[in-house]
Amino acid sequence: MIDHILKKTTFSILSRRLNQDTLRHKVISHNIANVNTRGYQAKDVVFDDVLQRTARQLEMSVSKPNHMKTTPLSEGQVIDTPDQELKNGINNVDVDEQMIALAKNQLDFDFSATHLKRLFASLKLSITGTNRG
């Protein structure tokens, strides 16, 4: 039963979202680190785009009228940003854009981590009957 809870519910979705946010953080940090590298092409992670494209292609099947089949989430795909102009005369990395993306990603990560922590606290409470240590 615990296996079902951890693999087929919000726990799994949030865990994958944290993995995706971690990947995006690494990519953005790599872009910032290479801001002065001549010819470097900024990278990005496409997760939401891949998910939306995949969702449109899926045929949903239901076993009961109120049930929907769940689908696996993509972990994200690292891509080069498409043919952007040189932002700083050296490469296409815009530090300001990257810092904004990093801050947004941190907020996304914090939200998912906080929500996951609360779900584990709820699970612990339902198992032990107490919320203490």
C-alpha cells in the first residue's frame, strides 16, 4: 500500500518536479558560469513544453467514469537555445535573464519541497496517530 502511495500519487509528481527543478538549476548555473565563454550557446530545459505536447497526444482511458489514467511525467530535456543573437558580444547568455530564471526556479523548487514535506507529515500522522518527533 505504501508503495502505491509513493509511486502513483502526488508524492511521485512532486518528486519528479523536484528532480526537474534540480536539473533546471544546474543548467541555469552552467549558463551563468559560461557567460564569458566565447561561442557558448545558452542551454534550457524543456519540461512543460514536452509535457503539454505529450498530453495532447495521449488517449485517455478510464476504468470508471470518475477515474482517469495517469501518465508518467518527463524528467525534462536539455536543449541549446535556438539561434539567439549575441547578448554580450561573446555568446547568447543574458545574465539578467538567467538570474531571473534562477530565482523563479528556486521559488518552484521551494513550493514543491514544502508541499512534499507537508504530504509526508500527513502520511506520518495517519500512520502513527501523532505528529511528534
